[in-house]
Amino acid sequence: MLTTLHRTTAWIAVIAMLASMSEAQEVADTIYTGGPILTVDDAQPRAEAVAVKDGRVLAVGDLSDLLARQGDATKVFDLDGRTMLPGFVDSHGHVVMGGLQALSANLLAPPDGDVTDIPSLQQTLREWAEKNADTVEKVKLIIGFGYDNAQLAELRHPTREDLDAVSTEYPIMIVHQSGHLGVGNSKALEIAGIDASTENPPGGVIRRGPDGEPNGVLEEYAFFTAVVPMLSELGPEGVTVFAKAGAKLWASFGYTTAQDGRSSGGVVEALKAVDAEGELPIDVIAFPDVLEAKDYIKANASDDYTGNVRVGGCKLTIDGSPQGFTALRDRPYFDPVGDYPPGYAGYSAVTMEQVQDAVNWCYENGLQIITHANGEGASDMLIAALGAAQEKYGDPGNRPVLIHGQFLREDQVDSYQRLGVFMSLFPMHTFYWGDWHRDHTVGPVNAENISPTGWLVQRGMMFGSHHDAPVAFPDSMRILDATVTRRTRSGDILGPHQRVDVMTALKAMTIWPAWQQFEEDDKGSIEVGKLADFVILSGDPTAVDPETLDQLRVVKTIKENKVIYEAEAGVQKGELSHPDFAFSPVAADHILHAMYEGLTARN
């Protein structure tokens, strides 16, 4: 039996031991608690609290345990019933060009814009030109982004005559939502030096009227060769404006890591300059065009960031837009809307020799290659090239990535799995263009299998779900909704067997794209040692009706324990007038003037 002295001595020893243990535990900078925490860590899917120190996760678990890490300076971040997840990782997008959405006339269809037919498109351009009259007068250019012929009542592309009705004084250039086509008015075509005698460039089409004159619509490389000179003239100041706006837009949808696909050396250097100024709130992984920037890629590709920027590898583009009928299929399009010859199946933007050379170069140098291939024909080219490269060079552990894969045969999924290809799919197509695919591109049978996430789940494959912004807003909740429900604009469910559960869809936006880009040790889940990159949502996506997932909102975005975005009352998601995305008149003048100079450079 212990004496009073012995009991007192024992308690003193216990207290001393507890104090020693407490002192040994690191004190947190911040403890997050007060709402559901979805870790996306299968070993510990949910937590009551997360402790953070020096921008990284210190501990995950019960609040009672983590309070032992609370010190006098520790901030307790109250989630106030809202849900915290790891920050979203961009599986594929174009963050710098996302700034174009904030600069140009918004020609998107509902729910992201108001354009439903050609008269409303014309009116939107007129209103934008009037609102920006001083800039338009100074730089002599009107530009719009995001029209979609599939959503126009006329079910056709605008023509130069339609744009001439807006202005014949100023050149007008509008960009299709896919980014693979565009339309110029007569003045823009004149300045660009495009007329009846201009031949189609390789991998592109200048559409023409019955008289042989260009009708204003430019496809693929015909469009790129008209627009790229405009963008190449932007210079560091213009790219800086685009980069700042794009990064802020991504952050507003919960992304803490963005991708700049089909980038360039100049754009990457501009991103680094923005970051050096402290104006890049998120990480950006760039993939310059392998056909244009091999030397830059080889000299700069790295797993390590310079500040918040790194070059991840190479981007290759094989074909074009499925909804624009420029993707390369293995069979004719179902019912293409437009002047297409019998048996039309699209076309490739590059040759098989170019594809093989690019893939071989990446394998030889141990570089990751991400490849845009939308149609079955494009995937056949990619699969053949990857197979030949692996036979020649072996597997360098470069995690090759398929981008989009909108139209796929099931045997191609098996081939990609055999080749170790990570598939970054675009399930938002089911919402934006599902009805169009069903009725016009591939028909009702094959439309059931666009963005075939269900086939991947059946095979136990990881995959990414992306937005391809500025093709669509980088709307994380729209991606989540489309991946889970596959509901089209008309309310149809396209391919119910391809739907996945909410947690699988969340993995495709977090831990799996982190793996895709060799960052799974730092990002994609809330685990000890990983970066404190978080997104706070208005509700728990695993607890709400799946049909309401698109109604969830990003409340806060947190990068390495710093709030980089906070929703403002009265501002709707994706609203282009958000003050964070505003451009100064000087910056707008500079960018539009550079575009005009680039357009005239062709002539």
C-alpha cells in the first residue's frame, strides 16, 4: 500500500512525464477544426482536426489529441461547419490563357454566359466594344472568347459577314470555346493576309463560301497561325497580366496547383517573373510544346519548383476539337453539322512521323509527355508511338499522360493500361456537349462512352478529371458534378455505367492528378508531412444529394497555410467582373495592341 509520500512522489513523476511529452511535441501554427475534414487518405479518410506548422501538415486526427500541440501563438481556424479537403490539383488546363476570359467579350452560353444565338453574340460584342470604347479606339481590335456553335440556335459558326455587322472599321477575332477554331471579320482576314488565294496550312482549314472566298472560320493550324502571332507579340507585360488573372481564377475554384499545357519558354519565364514579384498565389506546372521548344524543355524540366513554377515535361497535340468536328476519328462522324464530305472523320494536326519523333525524344531523355488526343484515330496514333518508344527505350518511369480521350474504344483503354498511361479525361463534356455528341458527333450509342471513367474504375486505374480552361471555367464543382452524374444540359444522363462515386471523383481531382505530375508525396491528400494546401467548401460533397453537387461553392482556398482566396458576398462563381480579375486600362491597352500587331505581322 502506497504511503502519502509515495503517492505524492508518483503524481509528481507523472506530471513531469506529461510535461516532458508536451514539450517534445511540436507546437502548431494553426489547428483546423469545426467541420468535416475529408483527407482523401484511405488510411484515415476523415479527421476531426488538422495541425499545421511551417506550411506543412503536422498532425491529423482527433481534436483532443491535436490540442496538445496548441501553444500561445497557435491560431485555431474554425471551419464553422464547412468542409475541408486537400487543395485541388489541375489535371489539365491552360492557366495563362485563362486570363483571356477576363479580358475579352464573354461569348459563353448559359450557365457561364448569355450567348444563345448569333444576334446575342453580336450584341455581346457591341456591348463589350462600347464598354471598352477607349481601348478599342486606341488599339483598333475587338476580341471575344467562348462562342460554341453547338449552343447557338442556328447550329453553325458565325461568319465574317455576321461579324461585319458588328464592325467593318475594326478587326474582330472571336475564339471558339474549344480554343481550336476562331472567326475573323473581313477586316481581320484582310489584316491577316487571308484571301481566296491563301492555301490551307498543314493541319488546318480555311473555310470558304461557294465563291471560294474565306467565310471567316479558321480551323486548327489555320486559326493558330493567325492567332499565335498575336499572342507572341504580347511580351512579358502582357503575359504577366494573363498569368496573374488566370492564377487568381484557378484559386477561386479551389485549385492550389495549376497546369499550363502547351506552354512556351517565354510564358514560363513570364510566370517566374510574376512569382518573383509575389503575384503568383498557386503552383504552376508548365508543359511547353514539344514541337516548338525542345531545347527549352531539356534545359528546364525538373521535379523541383523555382518558387511556384516548374517545367514538368512536354506537350504534344495530335488532333483537335471533338465538338468542332476536327478531332481525328476511326470512323465517320455521326451527323456533322456543316459542309462536310461523305465519310468525313476529322483529321490530325500533325503527321505520324512527328508524333513518333516527339514521343521517342521524350523517352530518350526521360521526360514526361502529355498528349492531346481526342478521337479514336488520334489515340491509335499515340498508342502506336508509345508502344514503339517503349520497345526501343524501355520504361524510363516518365508516366506518359493521355489528355482528353473524348472518343475511345474499350480496347484502347486496355492498350493505355498496358502501356502505363495515365488518362486525364474531360467528364465536363457530358454536361457542356453531351447532347451534341449524342445527336451529331458520335451518335446515341457511342455517346454513352465519352469520357469513359467507368471503364477505368472497372480496371482499377487511376485517372484525372480536368476542365481544360479556358475551354470551360476551371469550375471544380461542375467537374465533380459531371463526373458523378453525367447529366447533360438537357437533363439526359449520358452513360450511367460510366458514372463514379463522389470519393472516386474527388480522388480524380486531388491525389491522382498529384500522382500524375509526380507530386503525390507533397500534395493531393491531407497527411502528415504534406503541404498545407486546402480548399473549404460550403458543404460536404459526400453528404449532399449528388444532383446538387454543382451548387456547392468554394468558400476559401488555402495554399501552404495562407488564405489565397475568400469568397465575397454577392459575387457569383466565375463572374468575370470579380475585382480580383480586373485589368487596368493600361494593361488592357497593351495586350490588345499586341494582339493587333501580331495579327498584322502576317501581312
